[in-house]
Amino acid sequence: MLAEIEQLLVVQDHDTNIKALQNELQTLPFEQNRLEKAIQDRTAALDRDRQRAKEIEVERKKLELDASTRRDQIAKYKTQQFQTRKNDEFQALGNEIARLEKEISQIEDHEIDLMEQAENTGREIQRAESDFKVEQAQLQQQLVALKQKGELLTTTLEETKAARQKAGAAVADQELLGRYERIFQSKGGSAVVPIEHEVCMGCHMKNTTTNVHRAKLAREVVYCEHCGRMLY
Ligand SMILES: [Zn+2]
């Protein structure tokens, strides 16, 4: 194999690795956002449950107060009933008392509903809190692992870049290196490719026998007649 091609293959190997590392590093922020959002969503859901429990409690207290106000009123009406000597007034007070008692009964039914809701919400919160602890711990672990992965990839990338730099400097013909770099850039990788059965392994097109022969002689850098990649 031509010495230049051999050197360029080393450079290309590093460049390919650099590209893969950079692509992988680019996906990390998305993954991090996904994990952080999952943590936030679960926290928000639990906060909503807790808020609902508070609201139920406030509503229940209000109902208790409503019932208690009516009981006080009933007590007043009963006192008035004892004091009055008028039959129609006694009757009117009796109607009011009956109306208030009916309202109290409705309020109490509503209170029972709310107490059931409070129990259910309480159970949901308990379950959510215990799930939450496990999930948050897992998500935090994943975040830590992601951070470590990022650090490892960054270190590897730096090392690979340094090795690439060295391999690039070792190429005697820097103009040739520049040509290689332009092909690697424009083709998105694979600038130096093998030729197999007269076919370029970059574009999968057949080259002329003469070109294939020149490539096999390995006395000069030969380019694919179709895609312009360097052949070996
Ligand atoms: Zn080709």
C-alpha cells in the first residue's frame, strides 16, 4: 500500500472516531433535559395531589362552619318558640327550624363525600410519595451516569483529537492531507476507500480497469472516477 494512503487511513480512523464521539456528545443534553423534565413532572404531580388534599380540608372546614351556624340558629329559634305565645309565630319558627335541619342534613352528606375523597387522596399521596422516592433516586442515578458518560466522552474526544493532530502532522504531503480533509468533509466521512472487484467502496460504482490497475500499483494516489474518493 502507498505510504501516504496508509498514513491517511490512520488519520481517517481518528476522524471517524471524532465524528462518532461528537455525535454522541450532542445527544447528551437532550437526554439530560428528558431526565430533568421527568423529575419536574413527578414533583408537580405530587404537589397537585397535596394541593387537592388541602382544598378538600378547607372545604370540609367550611361545611362544618355552615352546619354549626345553622345549629346555633336552630337553638335561637327554639328559644323564641318557648317565648312566643302566638301560634302562627310558633309555626313559622318551626318551619324555619325544619328548613335548617334539612340543610344541615345535606351539608353532612356533602361532608361524608369529602371525607371519602380525602381518604382516597391521602392514599394516592402515600403511594405517589413512595413511588416518587424510588423514581427520583433512579432518575438522579441516571443523571449522574449521564454526567460521567459526558466526561468520559469528552476526555476520549480530546485524546482522539490529539492523536489525530499527530497523525495529520506525520503526513509528509500536507497538500494531500488538505485534499483528504475536503473529501472527508464533503462526503461526511470515508474519504479513503478500498476498491473491490473494480468497484469503489465509497460510491459502489465500477471504475475502469486502467484506474483500478493504477490503484493496485500503488505508486501514486488514485481517485475514484465517479466520486473522487481516494482508492486503495
Ligand atoms: Zn467512488
